[in-house]
Amino acid sequence: MEVKKINDVDLLLPVKLALPYRKPFLFVDEFLSLTEDGASGSYTFREDEFFYAGHFPDRPVTPGVILTETMAQIGLVGLGIFLTKAYLQEAVAPFAFTDSTVDYLLPVFPGEKVLVRSEKVYFRFGKLRCKVEMLNAKQEVVCRGTLSGMILNPGKHG
Amino acid sequence: MDRKQVIEKFAPIIALYTQEKEVLANLSEETDFLNDLKINSANIVDIILDAEEAFDIEIDDDSAEQMLTVGAAIDIILKQQQA
């Protein structure tokens, strides 16, 4: 039984590099913490993100679905990679988004930096469920919710 | 608890995760979670977690993998209750 409290700053970069996403669909700049209980990280929405041209012409605002994706990449997938030590593997096991319930409270405009933090609800039978929230630079909650994902072909973990 | 009592307590849990009302109304031991009730593996995890709470048992990974039908689930619930 491992009792050591893990919050290894040396893993912040390996976990980021193990994320399966790439531009223009990578919404993680850095992880700030990774523990058995949750993850946190940040992302700055660039002025030239591909979706601003259409959402909406003349008044760009970050789509809610992208805010949810950002919360999932940092809070759920990042934590999942950490918990399963997937960063040690050549190819990260596919992680499928299974459900989400999110409330959106404030808009996020081009150029804004957001902080995401997640708290593990459970990780059992390969399914990870987290409560996740996103804060803006003024520390205001812009959205919050519950997200779950499932590691496909799980090994013995969780 | 006998099999009938288990299924009576288990059916309302299953009902939370399926849209297949007709299959649910005719639930049998052979009813398959994925093929008959159209419940995906992510929701089967939720059913297992709810069953653990309702029956005050703990289900391990190997047992969870065997829970493909209602009958298999009843077997596992009864076994764990006696454990």
C-alpha cells in the first residue's frame, strides 16, 4: 500500500506531453498541480482561435462547448493520465468522454486566461468522474460542472 | 434475501439508466445490459456503484466485468452479501 502523498511537480510536463490533443484542439498551456484527489491547470484563449471567426462574427466569445472541452482536458484527462501513470507509456490508452453537466455563468473573451481545477468524485472500473470549475483572471467562476470519462481497455487500476 | 427480492430492489436502479421501457417492464435474468437495455459501459459503472450502496456490498473489478446480464448481477450481489 502506497501511502506517500503524491504531488510531483516533475510530472506536470510529462502529463501535458502525454495529452492526446494537438492544435487547434489543445486547450492546456500548463498543469499547476496533480494529486490523487484532483488536477489544476491553465489556458489562455488566443485571439486567433479557429472558432472565433464564426462564434460570432464581429463579437467573438468562447463557445460553451470549448469551455467544457478545456475543463475536460485539464481536469479529467490530465488527472486520468496522472492516476493511471499513462505518461510512462508510448501510446496513451484512449479516453472517452462519457457525460457532462455544466453551468455557464460568465462569458470568456479572446485573450482571457482561465484556471481549471478538478476534484475527483470517484475513479472505479476505469471510469473517472470529477467536479470541475473554471475561474477567470479575476478569480470569478465562469463555469462549473461534473464531467466523466472512461479509459477504454483499462488495465488493473482505479 | 432471495433472487426475487434482489431483482425488485435492483430494477429501480437499472431504470435510472435506460430508455428501453418495454425491456424494463419485462426484465428477466437473461436481460443483457448492453444489447437489450442499451446501457453503455460508463453507465454500467454507475449501476454497480448504486448497487453497492443499495445492497451495502463491495464489488471488485473481476466481478464487475462479469456483470453482463441481470442474472449475472444478481449472482454477484447475492455472493457479496454472503461474503
